[in-house]
Amino acid sequence: MNFRALVPVQAIDNRIAQLEHRKLQLPERPAAAAAQRALQVALAEAAKRKSRQSEISKEVNRLESRGKDLDVKKAKYETQLKSVIAMREVEALQHEIAGVNAEHSALDDAELLLLDENETLDKQLLESHTTLPSLESSAAEAAEQLAAAVAAADAEIVAARAERATLVAATDAESLALYEGIRARMSSAAVAEIAKGSCGGCHTSLSVKEQAEMKKVADTPDAVCPYCGCLLAVLMFFWFVDTAILTSAGVFKDPRFDNRLLAVGAVLPDIIDWPTGWRVMHSVVTSIALLALVMLVSLGRKPYRKLLLGLPIGTFLHLVFDGAFTSAQMFWWPIGGWEFSAEVLPVVARGWWNVPLEIAGVIALGLWWRNRQRQQL
Ligand SMILES: [Zn+2]
């Protein structure tokens, strides 16, 4: 198992989650919803007015037919009036006619009110005929903008998923399954590195004893932060530091050579290029530039030249022992173009092979240290 290869997978998983969240929170969404709502409100209003108009027309018809009935009734009473003689009957008929007249005039008043209302509705409907098309077009435009934004977000997600697939190819199935299981039940980090003595997931500092125990169980399911439960990736370190020190000791034969910056230079390429995804430090051009820079700033054989030289020598030796020259694009960057190589770092690609390299590094360093102690005696 190799947990370090999970770290970039987790980074891309976090980015995919962010992209998906952003897709749901696109500002085009509320804008499209508001435009659609305004259109629906206007359409509903127009429909309500039309239905009110048809109610009015029915009611007007009813009133008119009732008016005609009253006219017939009144004509009948008036005919009867001509033929009756008794005063009481005359009065009774006149009373009926007055009643019919009163009802008719009330009907007429009601009809007038309805016709007034109908006229107002006509005006309002005419207005909405002029505003509806613009509401329709702005709703369509907002919907189009939303669709374009969703498509752009989808494209980013697809690209991120493709990137994830290449990163996953550099992991082993067991580590990946372990990571995915932890990630599914944890909202915080599922894998982290030990940074400055703290878990990179929960930032709780780990005691020296805890860190030593973590090194012992590195890249097994037991390498879990005791505080947050995330997998802890232990830095691949010894191989590069040791090979760099041993080589410089062999080449320069100078026991006073300062190994501190050499050790930094030997791990610097992975420290910079791994988390950033750049391949700058894995290029021989960068190491040459670094060497030139050191020579330049230490012109006149300043006493710290020997110390500073350790840095470019360290990065050169990293390239050698990393096998960086096997990728021409990475090794000669930016001579073949400014784009970074998409290949995974050699240290990630090696996976399990890092283990014997690390052990070899530790043994070699021990032997060299013993020799050096003997020489100094
Ligand atoms: Zn933790």
C-alpha cells in the first residue's frame, strides 16, 4: 500500500466536490427562477382576467334574459289594466307594475357595473399583451444563460474526473479502497501527511513516540491518526537525502562538506512538485539555473559558497536517483514547451518500490556514518 499517492487523489476529490457544490449554487439559477416566476405570475393574472370576463358575459346574459321576462310580465299587467274596472284590482296591478319597474332598474344598474368592470379588464389585458413577450424573452434568455453555466460547470467536473482517473492509476487498489471507505464516513480529510509534527487532517500535534509508531506501521491500515482517524502518509525521505549525501561524500571526498542544504536540495523537488502538480523542480534546466544562481551570488569565492552549492547538487542528485531523465518532457522542461508533463512523479509511480529504496537509504547512511566516525578518530 502507498498512502502518499492518495494525497493528490484526495485533493482532486475535494475539487470535484467544490465544483459540484458551485454547480448547485450558480448565480444564474436564482436569476432564471425569478424570470420564470415573473412570467408565470403575468400569465396567471391574464388567465384570471379572461376567466372573469367570461363570468361577466354569462352574468350579463342572465340579467338581460331576466329583463326580457320582466318586460313580458309588465306588458301582461298593462293589458290586464285596460280590462279591469274595480279600483282595488287597478291598485293591485299598478303595485305589481311598480315592483317590476323597480326590479328592472336594479338589473340595469347591475349590468352597467359589470360592463364597466369588463372595460377595465379589456384595458388590462391589452397591457399584458404588450408586456408578456418581453417577460417571455427574458425568461428564455435567463434559462439559456443557466444552461450555458451548467454546461461549463459540467465540463470542469468532467475534466477533474479525468484527472482523478490518471491519479487513481498511480494508486494501488487496496489503499484506494481504504481511502474511499474512510472518506465516505468522514467529512474531514481521509488521508493526510504529518506536517511539522502534526496530523495534516486535524492539526493535532503528534508526540515523538506517536510519530515513531506511525513510521513503523507506515502504509498499513494501522497508519491512522489517533485523533481524527484519517490515514497518515509518511514522507518518503531517506532515499533522497542519503543517496545525495553518499554521492557528494564519494565525489568531493571532503568530510567538512556541509550536508544540510544538500539534504534539503535532495528532497526539495518532491516537496515542491508533488503538492503543486508542477514539474519545475524535476527539470535539469531548473537545477542548472539554480547552480548558476548560487555561483553568481557567491562570486569571489565567498565562504558560504560551499554551503550553498549543496542545494543545486542536492536537486541534481534527486534527478539522478529519481530516474527523472526517463521522462524527456519533464527532464528538459521548458525546452520542449512551457506545459508541465502530465505524468505522475517517479516517486508516486514507484509505489511499493519506495520501500526497498528507503531501507537501502537507511543502511547506506548508517555505513557511511560509521566510516566517517572511523576516519575522524
Ligand atoms: Zn488527525
